[in-house]
Amino acid sequence: MIVKAIVVVVTSVTLLLSASISLNSQQQAYIPKDGDLIRLKESTDIYVIQQGRKCFIPDPETFEAKGYQWDQVIEVDQAAFDSIQTGIPISSVKPSFQYGPPKKACTDKVQLISEVTIPHHTLIRPGQSFTKIWRLRNMGTCPWESGYCFVFVGGSPMYAQDTITVPPIQPKGVVDISIPMIAPSTPGTYQSRWRMRNERNELFGTPIWVTIVVKGW
């Protein structure tokens, strides 16, 4: 009788664990809702869901002019991203002409290849030092030479330098951007946003960020 009781208990626990795992899997599946902001993991391109379709947001100026918030962007996997039909891109708010110096003969573009360290929402102790590393690729036609920097643009600087010099990189070249940081002393969720800047002090590419969760144990 004792053996039978133990078998029944073990079977019940197994069923409960299976149900819990199944429920968690269902909860993690992304279901698009109008107004959601999404991006594919390890991509800087951001979309807004409109009428069930993903609509590309062409530039940071348009993103901010629409009143969107960077910390509301949801990362989705490839399967979820591909399951959403593509809609009409959002019209840019940037003017078709610009006053000032002539445009450069080459173009500045950047691609986020991977988060080498500190994935988003990593748990970190208050005041703990850490080093965030992003792997970037020069996707433009301009070489990144003297004057190119990776600069802080918003959120929490986490005691980091606000301007990081980028080593010379030719088009299609890859570079790791390494930034020592210190977690804030107060528990909470913190995000630090950064962008590339060229030798003319022009920002390019969408913001690249790190999000940490400071939790006292």
C-alpha cells in the first residue's frame, strides 16, 4: 500500500510539472496586438503592429515623433516575426531635403550582429561592475575612421563614459564595442541606449541598448 501511494504521488507530481511546462510555453508565445513595437532578436529594425501587420519604422526621428518609447520594444524570435504579415512602412517625418554641408559621397550604416555579453534583462547585484559588449558590423560604404564614436543617447549611463572611440573599420568589417559599467545601487530595471556617430557629429543607425534588472539577494 505504501509503494502504491508513493507511485500515485510521483505520478501526480509529474503530471503537474508537465502541465506547468505546457502552460509556460503557451504564455511565452507572442501574440501580436495593434500598437505593439517589435524587433527581431539581434536586429535594430523596429516595426509597429497595425491592423495585424508589421509596419517598418524607417528612422529614430519618426519613432520618437510618433510618441513611441524605446523601452516598450518587444524582442521576438524568427518564427514569431515571420508569422506576421508585412504592412506598409510608416512614412518618415524627416524632410526630403536638408540644409547644411553637402551630403557625404558615401553612406553610414551599422548592423548589430550579436550581444556578446549581458543579455537583455540579466540579473545583477546593486553596485556590481560588469562589461557590456556589442558586436557591430559596418554596413555602409564609408570606412569608420578618425572621429567615429559610439555614444550614450538615453536611459541610464550606468557610470560609463558617454563617448567610446571606435577603432578604424572598413565597410563590411566587424568590431566589438566594450563598455565597462556599474549597476545602480537601487533595485529596478534599467536601460542604457547608445548610437553610432560619424566624424561630422551625425548620429546614424537605430539605438542599441542593454537592459539589466538590479535585484538585491
